[in-house]
Amino acid sequence: MPPSYPIIAIAYSEETRQAFMAALEQAGVAAVAAASFYDAETLVLSGSYSGLLVDLPSIVKAKGDEKVVACSLTNFFPTLRVRAVGSVLVPMTMPGAARQDNSLNDFLAKSCSAFEPRRLRQHRRREIIMAAQLHGPESCERTFTLNLSWGGVFLLHSFPERFTIGDPLDIYLPEAELLVPTSIRWLRPWGDRRFSGLGLQFSRIDDQLHEALTILLKSDPDNDRDRLVA
């Protein structure tokens, strides 16, 4: 079964990108070309993709911050690292945890098809524990945050099944003296050996919330991507 979403073909060389796109087209798979790992990161922040076809020499050439981006992307998505020899794509043997499929067809049919496409998280989460209250039509429950980012917050809750993804939910942060409108993006159920709770996205960030987040996160929202350490 082919992957449901496009594959991103990443290579610095235009000739290599064209070889990648031709191979994916021949395999009957939708694809998008990216001339750098920064370009690929921009794509996955706004869309869903099933995997990455990556030029190994481009990973080797990536330096500094782009090397971190490359590491983040290849750890997040199914990735096939190859070297283009003309129009032929040669999968490169990878050591340790970076082992991969032996062919493009196996990569597409197995790794990419089994992957549940999702967008890369835009902002880095930080483990910040602070008191919080859920403001609903019938109650004002006490809880606390487990992590916080410029995009939202994760709240501990023992009965997340009471809520529905997409519902609006106001939370009050006593430490910042702020009532914050949010919407429920995802739920973590109780009983799977992790803290259960609610993943909330901020509905808007006004001046007061912006000031509070700047103090708590000690970062700039435009320069706080969720990247792994290389």
C-alpha cells in the first residue's frame, strides 16, 4: 500500500532532487522537493507528510543550526538516506539506531505506509509546573501544568475522556493572574503508564499572555522551534 501523504525529497543539488522526484513519480507516490533542511522544516510545520527521501551527502554537508534541523527531521519521520548515481538511488547502510530499509520500494510500502502523518511541533515544550484551574460552565477544577510552550500547554487530568478534541476550554493561571482561552488539541488517556491529561492550544496570545510567556519560557516565539539537540 503506498503512503497516504507526500514524501519530501531533500537534496542541495538540483540534479539530485530531480532524480529523487523522478524515482518517486515512477513509484506512483506524491512528492515535494526541498532544496535544504530549512525548506523541509517549513513544509512540515504547515502540512502532513509520510516520510523523507534524503541525499546523504547533503546531511554530511549541513552545518551548524541546519545540522540540528536535519537531525530533528530524520528522527521524527521515516527516512531513507540515499546517494544518487545518475538516475539510480542507492540506499546507504546506516549504523546503530539509524538502520533503514534496503530499497525505495520497501521504504514506501513498509515504513512510510505504517507511519501516522502528523505535523512537526512548531514550538519547543519546556517542563514548567505551575498551578492551573479549568474554567467550565459547571466547575472550576484545580490542576497544574506539566509543560508549556508558545503554542500551548499540557495539563494533568485524571479523566481526559470527559473532553472532546476541538472543544474550547478556558484555563486560569494564578501565578500569572491570567485567564487564558484555549482549545483542546489532543488527549492522553489514563492508564498507559504516563501522566494523563489535556493538550491545549492557545486560542490567542494577547499582550499580557505574551509578557508572561516571555518570562516563563525565556525565549522569542519566532526563534523557538522544537528541534532536537544534534
